[in-house]
Amino acid sequence: MSYTAIAYRSLVLAFLLTTAVQAQPQIGGGACTNSTLSGIYYYLLSGDLLSGNQVYPYVELGKLVADGRGGVSGNSHASAGGAISTYTLAGTYSVQSSCTGAMTLSVNSQPPESLTFQIVNGGQGAIIAFSGPTGVIAGRAYAQTAGAAPIQCQTASLSGSYGYLLTGVAFLSGNTYYYSQAGSATGDGLGNMSVTGMANVNGSTLTSTGQGHIQSQATAPALRASKTRTALRIIS
């Protein structure tokens, strides 16, 4: 896999981080109930998964819809050691008056897994954690802010320039390297993207450029470039 391919495969992180509100969360601050967690939430999780004797870096970007009554559903894109998967999610949750909560999620109709979360900013976000024999994963969820009418996203929603910063690991020729990249991505609102960035792979720097195309799908738009596929979510 080339350095440029790694950049596009990681670009999912950039769009979430540059469009999400970066204010400091206010934890707790009042009595919470199941209705506090209600609406559409976009989340980003990262950590490590254990498979056999191997530990793989893991990242997941997804969408959850909480009904305010303890039911939740959604979908996500994930990468475990560079292997991309798409998941369908369904489960239940419960919220304590302290604004802590527990959620049980079934992934692709498999046996459910449990995770914990802490609601912040009165339901505008949550801090999420999972810890078990198979791995340790943590991240943040952000509520989609909207008016009375649901937000409708389309290809034209991704227009203009976005700055991004990526960090993680890269797999090259069977070896694992530390990886970071900073750059800009520009969308023309017609489905076309151009990306320019400066990457550092294990201390070696290089400039990467590329072109991509947004292809609408049932779960999320997908950026296609350099024979890789990257999922992204637009948060309003």
C-alpha cells in the first residue's frame, strides 16, 4: 500500500474532526434520563483489538439514532489493521440520573457487546468507552444539531476547503510505522475532491496529492481515490 493510499484511507478522521464542535464538554450538570440521549449522533472511536496473539489498531466512524426511550440503531464503517468493514447496529441503552449510561449493541445481528458512556452538554454529546478481553476502544459522539426539519445531506453539502490533521499507524511491507499528515481537502459541490498534504511516516516526510469522487451510497457518501474507499460523514 502506498503512502498516498494510506492518506485517503485515513481521511475519514479529518472530516469528522474539522466539522465537529471543539468546545470543552460540560459533564453532568443535571439529572439525566433516557430521553436526554435522543436524536442522531455521529461518533468516532479508536483503540486496539486483539486477535490471537496480534494487536491491531482500530478506528470506527458511525451514526447512531437514539429514540429517547432506550432503543438505538445505526450503521458504521470501521478499519481493523487496515481491513475496512461496514456494520449495521441495533440495541438498547439506559441512562442514570448522574448522566452515565450503558449500551448494548448487536453488530450485523451478532451477539451483543456492552459499552459505557457519559453524556455531556445536556445530551449534545457523549464520551464512549469499551473494554474487554478482545480490546480497548474509546471515543466521542456528537449530536447533529438541527432545527424542526431533518437535515438532508447531498453531494452539494460537501463544498469548499477543509483543513485536516491525521495521526495513527501505517502498514507497509509487513511493518508498522507511526504516521501523521496535515493538509487540505477541497470539494467543488459536484462530487469531486482534491487533496494536498504533507505526511510523516516513521520520520520520513513527503508531499501527497490526489483527486477523488464522492459516490452516494445507502449508509454514507464514499470518497473514491487511488483505488481506496474512505467513508465520511457530514455533521451540521
